Amino acid sequence: MKKNSKLKFYEYKNAVIKIEIQSIRPERFINLIWKNNIYVENIMRKSITTVIMDVKLEDYNKINKIAKRNNVKIRILKRWGISFLILKLKNNKMLIVGILLFISIIYYLSTFIWQIKINSDSNLPPYELRQKLKEYGVVPGISKKRLNVYKIEEFLVKSDENIMWVRARIEGSRLIITAAERKSPPNIVQDNSPCDLAASRDGEVLRVYTTAGTSVVNRGDMVKKGQILVKGVQGKEGESYTVHASGSVICKTFYEKSKDVKIDSIKRERTGRKIENYYLNINGKKVYLKKNINKFDKYDKIEESKLFLKKEVFYEVKEVKVKGNIEKLTSDAAEELYGQICSNLDKSVKILNKVVDKKQDKFLKVRVLVIAEENIVSQVEHKEDVNEKNSKEQK
């Protein structure tokens, strides 16, 4: 027979076990343990004759000898600590070998590329890039040691003139290729035909900037919609020539909206009086089981249904006039109007100020004036004036 090797408790000093002792006098047994310098903790009485405690594994032999001498029964309830894990692993050597083999295989497989992901523009098909990588020797299953992402990027850019740049990176067991298409710059069509700059709306001139043409307005001038701001003419008097006017005229502009708001409102309140009728609906016709005549001038009607039985309730209501809060009505209307104005403005428009006016009569009239700053120029066809025609005739 195979002899079981004895457990060497001194090798597992940090292991802890929870034991249950059964004795007629458990207190005497605990005192004996303490006299033998055995450390115990978490002592808990389960019954008159049963006590549970935690002891170190290295002291278990001593406790067992004392228990045998005093006719005390011991049962191990729980064990924990790294020592017990080592004991289990010693008895399961094949499990340890399997775990180590599994970790080794996973580590070995992680040194290869198993997936190639390609992100590209619509005019760079991933299939074509994958074929180019295949020509270069980059395929799923290749070792990471054989990959140089910078050389892959250089190869793909040189292999196709439609590729502007490539980024190759290794993430885990994936090779991610991101490619961007080379795009031709847009053909810019320059319009050099003579034109003037006119005002697209009314405003007060704040600043004038011109790169071509002659300004005919100054700071502080009030301009109207359609008025010429910059003429498409340059040069001295008598030697002028037409140009394509360009520039900006920054003006203070005004946007206004108004709204009439009812000051008083009518609120319907129930008086507490009601009428209830019960009926059956047969082929679309009402057959009343209980019907009262509705004598209310103003009422709310509510219908309820419980299976086949229908119920209608008439609640008497009265209309009460509610006085409105002028400040709140003004604030709410002003916010609504301000939102409507701002929603129609371009993002380049700068809001300078907001003015709210109210006028109370039969209705509350709320007016919102938004003062803004914006470029109001718009191109219009250049029109020669008399002086320009005369200068040309003299030439």
C-alpha cells in the first residue's frame, strides 16, 4: 500500500483554519489551549457544548493532541490562505502543467497578426490595399517581429499615386491600416468683371475696408438698402478705370419684431356639481340605464368604460377672469421675439444690444429691437456714370 506522507505544518505558518470543538466543558479546553501558548481568535459559542474558533494551521497538531487527551471532538469547517492553494496545486500537478501550457500558447499566439483592418476613403477600395499588402508579404498569421509599420506606410504611398498618406499601427493581434486619398485642389474661377458693392439692408456705417474700388461712404453715414457703398472704379479723376470692387462695410444694423399679448386670461374652474349617466352601446346606439338632463350652461364631459357598461360625467364649470402679470408676460414675449430674430441671423452677425419696449392698452404690445454689427455689402452690376463716360470719350 502507498503510505500517505505526513503534512509538514511548520511550512505553512500563514494558513488559517476554522475549527469546531464539541466538549462538555469547552471553556476548560480553551484554557488548556492558551496554557500551551496556542493563539486563537474569533471565538464564537454555537451551543452549550459547541464552540467555533480560528487557529493557525501550524498549531493544529498540538490542538489535536490536547483534544484526544480530553475526549474532545474537532471538526474543520473552513480553511483559507495561500498555503492551501499550494497544497491543492501539489496534488494537481497536471492542472499546473495545463495552466502553464495554456498561458504559453496564448503568449505565443499573441506574437502574430491575426486580423488586418483597413480604413480608407471611398475611392480607395480596401480590397486593393489588401492585395498590395499581400504582395509585400503582409498577411494574417505573420509574426510581429517581421513587421515594420513605417516601411509598410512608405511602401503603400509609393505603390499608388492616389494615396496621400498612410498610417499603420499594431493593436494587440490586429494590424490597422488607415489611408487617405489624394485629392486635387479645386479649380478657383476668378470673377474679374466690373462690379459695385451695395448695401443689403439699412444701417449706420462703422468701418469701411476696401481692397479694390473706391468707397463712397464714411463712418457715421446712414445708408439705405440698395445704396452703392463701394464703386468699382479706381484711379485719378479723368484717368479712372473700372475694377471688380471688393471689401467690407461694417454697419450697425437694426432688427425689430413686435407682438400683441392678451393681459387677462379666462380660466375654467369646476363648481363641484356633476351629473352621471350610465348606458350600453348596442350597434352604435346608446341605450341609457340612467339618464339625467344636463342643465349646465358650461361643462366638461368625461366618458369612462368598464366592459360593456359606459359612463358619462358632466362637470359644471365657471369661467373666471385671471389678471395677468405684466412683467412676466413682457419677459416671456420678449424672449420669444428675441429668439425669432436671432434664429434668422447669420453666425457672423455680432449682437451689440437688445432693447425691449412695452405699451399697455387693451392688449400688451411688446416690441424687441436688436442692434447688431455686420458686413452688409453685396455685389451688384457696375453702372457707369456721366463722368466716367466723358473720361472715356476724351481718351
